[in-house]
Amino acid sequence: MNTPGMLRSFNFLYFALLAMFIPFLPVFLDMQGLTPGQTGLVIGTGGFITIIAQPLWGMISDRTRTIRKVLLLLLLCSAVTGYFLYASGSYILLVLFAMLLYFFLMPIDPLTESLNFRIAEAHGISYGSIRTYGALGYGIMALLTGYVLNSFGAHGLGLLFAGSCIAGFAISWRIPDAPVSGKPVTLGSLKQFLKNKETLLFLLLIFICSVPARMNDTFLGVHILELGGGSALVGQSFFLAAISEIVVFALSFRWLRQGKELIIITFAGFFYFVRFFLSAWISDPQVLAYLQILQVLTFPVFYSAAIQYLYSIVPEEWRATGQTVLALLFFGVSGILASYAGGALYGTFGGKIFFLSVAAMSLLGTAFGFALHYKNVRTS
């Protein structure tokens, strides 16, 4: 198997791991008897861990000029901690292993995306042709996880998680490292990048749009259970969302144009608003699951455009760290606010007010994105 083929297989397995963790950790915690507020506390604290872990492993990768070896270590540690997380019955052990899994599993995401982009560039293929397999893995595993949780319980999920980690380890062992920049890594170049006004406004836009998206990711499963659905339906909803991404990622080379990223991100923000506004009025869990097909116009559009824009402004030698900053905003900082505030909001006011609030945040992100695009058009 050639390098892009192996990387596609790795994307399939890694995003399958995320499907077992991100949407189903809140469901697992709910099954263990935790309240929405307690669930938000656990996941929000995991966001703090992510804030520490992602830059740490990103800088280790940049300094050592290797992504592959860092991935191998993180996968091995994730296999152990993931198994014990889903085998834990004690609240203290559950929280401990959840925090460890945030530390080892979440930093793999920006490193994988950096590997995707670099190898795609080196082989003259589109980023989407690789990332599509991540969406496929996420969708299939989300569907499978719902049925595994129903039929075999959390212990079966622990075995599935550890086995997927080991399979990912075996594939990443054979993947050659991404081409590295010939420029030396300097802290000065990173400081210059982070002080740039254009960069800061872009990162603020990503943050504003990410908070409502992460609130939905965290509490959608809990809301489906609240409406009378089961864990299998939770899996189906995330399956529909992930499968809908495939065409968008696969055809990104056709629709994603250099210089149009900000308006594309704004477009995705508007459809986040539509999706969450409709969610507030739906009382049938099956209909809510079907609504997740609108993911086709939100996350894959948003994230593909954000990565391309980031790579156009970040210094070449700091690309892995730049990718980490993007993932940090989407999964870390925004995840903390989404979990703490989302848990309190959902627990106090219920699902309808929760989703109306999330929709309002997405509308704010849309307005900010349009203003940023208009400003860039005027100054160019």
C-alpha cells in the first residue's frame, strides 16, 4: 500500500476512535448516573487537559521534526487508558482515565491533520481525498458503537477502543514521516505569526463558531436520550452527520478556492445557525437524528476552509503547531466553555432553550465572519 493509502487507513481508524470518545463519553457518563452539570464538568476539565496537551505534543513534533513517532507513543498510551476508562465503575477512576485519554488521544487530531496536509501536498493530491476516510471511519464507528453499547455494555466498548488503537498503531508504524520544512524552528517566527492582527481576528472567528458546534457535539446524545431515544439512535445520528461529510471532503478540490476561505467559513456558520434553530423545536428523537444530515453544510465546509486559510498565513516551519492552535480552539478552549456553560444551561433550562442559545451564538459567528470578509475585501 502506498503512503496516501496507508494514511487514509489511519484516518479511518483514528476518527473511529474519536467517534467512540467524543459523542459517547457524555452518553456513557449519563448511563453511569451523572447529571448534565456533572457531565459538563468532566468534559470541560478534559478541555483544560487538551489545552495543555495539544500545544505540548505539537511543539514536541515540531522540535523533533517528526510526526510519526509522536503518533506511535500517543496511540499506545490511548489504548491502555481508553480500555480502563470504559471498564471503570468508580467515579474517581472514571474521571482519572477520562483526563488521561484527553491528554493522549486529543493531540493526535492536529498531528494527523498536519500529516494529511503535508503528504497531500507532497503527492499532488487533495487534502479532502485523504480526510474523507476519517469521516467514513467516524460515521461507521459511531453507528457500531451505539449497538455495541446496547448489546455488550461499556466493557465491550473498552475492548473495541483498545483494539482500534492497536490497529492504528500497526498502520502508523508503516507510514513514513511527512516532509519537513527546510527552515529551522524559531520562536521568533511563531511570535510574529501570533501577533499578526489578521491571525488574531481569524482565530477569534474560529472560536466564536466553535463554541456552539462543540455544545451540540457534547449534549446532542444526552438530548436524544432525554427525548426518549436510545444509545443506538445516538450512534445513528452521528453516523448520518459523519457520512454526510464524505462528499464534501472528497470534492474539496473543486469547491475550495484560495482567497475565498472567510466567506466559506461564514456560509458554514449560517447553516450551523439553521441546524441548531431547527433542533430547538424538534421533539421526536428520530427526526432530530435525521436533522444531523445538515452536517454536510457545516463542519466539513468550516474545517476545510479553516485549515487552508491557516496554512496560507502560518510560517512553514510552524505548521504542526499552527494546526494545533486551530484544533485547540475547536476542541480545547471552545470545548471548555461549551461543556461548563452548556451543562449549566441544559441542566437549568432544558433542551429547547439550550438549542436556541446555541443557534444565537452561531448567528453571531456568521455576522462576525461576514464583517471580517467585508473588511478584507475593502483592504485588498
